[in-house]
Amino acid sequence: MADKSLTQSQIVDQLATANGLTKVQVRSFLESQSALAYKNAKNGFTIPGLGKLVLVNRKARMGRNPATGEAIKIPAKKVVKFRVAKAAKEAIGGAPAKKAAAKKGKK
């Protein structure tokens, strides 16, 4: 079984210890960063080394009601997505996939 993800309190505690800051300062920074990300997500918000928040337009499409099987129209909408940075993918997942490595060799 995988380890549980860190709670906000654990993140704040570890960042405060690692950087010689108080927990209040770290919590304030994280809240400010979140507010800034929410405000600027429509233009794209990058967190260096982690990834980028982007606003994506989804097209209208036909769907199906699973209970009745009836076809329904799903309207177009805007959604926020997080695109993970290449550095984060490599740090977490290890070496890049074989397919990507094969493409580099062809050039």
C-alpha cells in the first residue's frame, strides 16, 4: 500500500523546518500563492519546476445518460487543467518513456 499524501499541516511543517521560517510565514506564503494562481489561471500560471495551470475550452459534444441510455447534448465549457512540467515528470517517474526516447534518436 502506498504512503498517504502529505496534509497541509505536514507540508507547512516540513517547509518551515527546511527553510528556517515560522509555520505562520509558510502558511501565509502558500495562501498568497494559491490566491495569485486562482487570479491568473485564465492567462496561465506557472509554478517553476512543478507545472502550469491553464484554462482549456471544451467543445460541445453529445453524451449519453447512463441510467436511460438517452442521448443528451453536453454544452461547451471552460475547465482548468494542470500540466505537469517535464522536470517534475522525470523526477517522479524516472527516465522518459521509450516512445519519446525513440523520437529523439530519429532526428
